[in-house]
Amino acid sequence: MPTDSLLTLKLPEGYSFADLKIRRVEADAIDLDMDLVKLVCTINGLDFDKVLQDPGPVVTTILTVWYKSHIADGGQSDPLMEELKTQKQRLN
């Protein structure tokens, strides 16, 4: 089970990071498969409707944990995730 320093998150079996279909839609916005986000929420006991009210923190955690797991398993880097990591570092 992949872990992040702040959170343990179960990821759905049979899916890959690419299945999230993450893409940039605006300079400051991304889009991804929210059905898969809902599945992650469900298997982790998170209220998806509540997550939708403020999706940023949960979606960021899902992306971070899943991407770290993807890379650790030998997956190829994702240009958008690498860009988002760079932006996050500039904010800190």
C-alpha cells in the first residue's frame, strides 16, 4: 500500500496512474477522471460529496500519493505532474 508522509491512502487495484487522465484545462486548473477519484474516496472511507465541496486537498493527496507510487514502481514521469510539483515548490 503506497504511503505519503502525511497520509496512508489505499489505491484501487487494477488501475494505473494514467487512468486518472490528468490534463490541464486552464493555466491554473486541471481535469481528471472524477469517477476514479470517487472510487479512491470510497475505498478510503471518504465522503465523496463532501470532497466535491473542496476537492483541492483530497485530489492533491490522491495525485501525490499515486504519482509517487507510480514512479517508485518504475513508471514514466508525467510532464504535467512534474510541472505541478515545480509550481508547488515555488509556492513554498
